[in-house]
Amino acid sequence: MSLDRPPVVYGEEELLARTTHLFATASEVWCAALDVSAWATRRRFDVPVPAPRLRKLYRPGALLDPSMAQHLRVVAQSRDAEVRITPDDINETIIIDRRLAILAGDVRGGRRGYGVVSESAVVDNVASLFESAWRSATDLAVYDAQHAELSELAPRVLELLATGCKDEIAARKLALSVRTYRRRVAELMNALGAESRFQAGVRARELGLI
């Protein structure tokens, strides 16, 4: 049995050149991404909506960017398109008609690498991982309703964190209790995939959120 590694292409331009025709004729596309930095030219990877079936799975950090959040809400309102949010770690992946998988890799020399897999057994395994994450994820509309206050406060909380403002002062500025403010900070850290407030600030700057 061959154990050859899947072909890797570098940069979105090369990837699009290799796969645009597949998107144009796709009947089903699934996409998983961590946040707004994934699939840098993300709208160019979108399938025209309405499509026969479109699933988008994102980490909460994607919703911290107002333009991206609005984009996902528009997609979610389209016929045969669904958007879900998961707090769990996910593999950044695009699956086309369950016959090809694109796996986002590391950035080297300013260009991101993408593994392009067409071997049916491997694609089936990738699709199974996606479906497992999808089943446990939350529909975007439900997530929005559950986290409305966090979405509204996120820009101001990030700005206060960036200035090093003490919790008591920050809470007072936002008309929150210190306990509630700290809970919102913890939720933002989780959304950004950060393990510390400093890391959350760095991540927010990388994503252009502050």
C-alpha cells in the first residue's frame, strides 16, 4: 500500500488555480476554520449561494470581526446553507463533494501550504472528523442569541485589555460587576483560543480586531 504524502500547494493563488473548477461544479461543500485569519481569501473560496448544500463550521473567534460575522449571518440565511459555531479545536479543512479535501497547513515564506487529498479512504476519514465536530456544534442563530452581550462588548473589552486597564476600572467603564467583566474576558480568551490575557491581546491585533 502506498504511503505517499498528499500533494502540497503554496499560497491561495496556486490553490485556487488547482481547485476553482471543482468549486464551480460542486454539489456539496463543507468548510471548517478557526477564525478570520483562516483561508485568507476566504470569500474567494465561497460557493455561490444558494448551493445544493453548504456547511460552514467556525470557532467563536470568527464572530469577533463584525464584517466576518455579518458575512456568516448572510450565508446562514441562504437556502441549503448552514453555519455552526464550535468551541472545540478543529482542523481547518474544505471538503468538496466528499471526494476531495483541502487541509490548511503552516505558513512558510509568507505563503500557506495546503494539502490536497483525493484518496477516498483519507477523504472519508476527514469527512468523519468534520461530521463529528458538526454534530456537537451550535447553530449560528442560537449561538448569537446565547452570546449577544459578549458580541456587543467584545470590541470595548479588547480595547481595555490592550491598554492594561485594571479589572475594577474596566468593569466600571462598562457598567458591569467585576465578576461579570472577568467572565466576559474569559469568554473572549476562549473565543480567541488564547491561554492568557497577553496572548488574547496579541491574537486580537493579529486578526485586526483592535
